[in-house]
Amino acid sequence: MSTAEDMVLAGSRPSQKTPIVAIHSRISVVLLIDSFVIFMIANMLAPFPASTIPGIACGIVWFAYKQKASWAYWLAPLIMGSASLMFLLFLALNLYYLFSTGEGSWLMVLIMAWAAFSSIRFIRIHFHPVYKIGYSGHGISNQGLDIHPNEMLAACPSCLAVLAINPALLSFEDKCPHCDSPLVLASGEEE
């Protein structure tokens, strides 16, 4: 394995997209949606010329992040974090109105909670060392990881912990040492 993008989920079937590429693609979609939310909120709060500045800035970061520009790596979680704070604020306001005046919406509470949770979950991925390696395009061999000749690096399908496994010895009974989830998924369990 020469790059982090060569890594596979432990016990998974081969596919066209590697886990790093698939995660990067999902993060790019969440970043685009969060950028649009920030643009819409800025559009409501500021007059026209000033409201386009956050939208243009977020659009530039999204495009650069999608192209894996190194400078955009930490700006993407910053944008997603800003959107998460807005989602949490709207969640709190909606809960306040729901319980004080009865004019809130449980559907909006659920949507805002899901949006905040989703953005925060994708922010956390940026702290994972293998995602950093995959995003930057550096090889695993350059990172000083010591794996045996019959082993390969694999990500736990549940928590994405990086494990050195011997694929020939992997079975349905093997569990992740970090989250205690099965490393080999049954045929209907894959994403």
C-alpha cells in the first residue's frame, strides 16, 4: 500500500471508491450545503453587496477543498463548525418557542438537531490521521508505520480506526479493539 487511498474497510468487498475518496466526497457535499446555509443567513442579515462576501468565500473554500488544496483542509471544518453553531442556535430558539408559546415545530427541531449532528460528525473526521494522509496524498510508508509483510492497513467499518490486519486470517468473529464492533460485516450491512 503506497497511499492512504489504497486502504480498504476491513472485511469489505472491493469497490470503485476507496474509503478516503468516499468520505471526502460526503464531506464535500456537507460543506456545500453548510456554505449555502451560511450564504442564506448572511443574505437575510445583511444588504445585498455585503451578503455575497460570505457566500463567495465559502464557495472558494468548497471548490478548493473538493480539489484537495492543502490550505482549505482546516477552513472546511471551520465553515462546518460555523454552520453547526447556527443550527444549534436555531434548535435552541425553536425549542424555546415550542415550550413557551407552542408555536415551534418538532419537525424543525429534528431537522436542526440532525443538521448539527451531521456537520459535527464530519468535522471530527478531519482529526483522524489517516484522513489527513489521504487528503494530502502522502503515502502511508512515509508516516513511519511498522506493518508486517502479510499485513495491510484497514479501517474499522464502524469507527474508522486504522488497524494492521492480515486479510487471510480475518474472520466474522474478529472485533475492533477500539469500538468492539465486528471487523467483517455481513453481506447486507455495508454502506
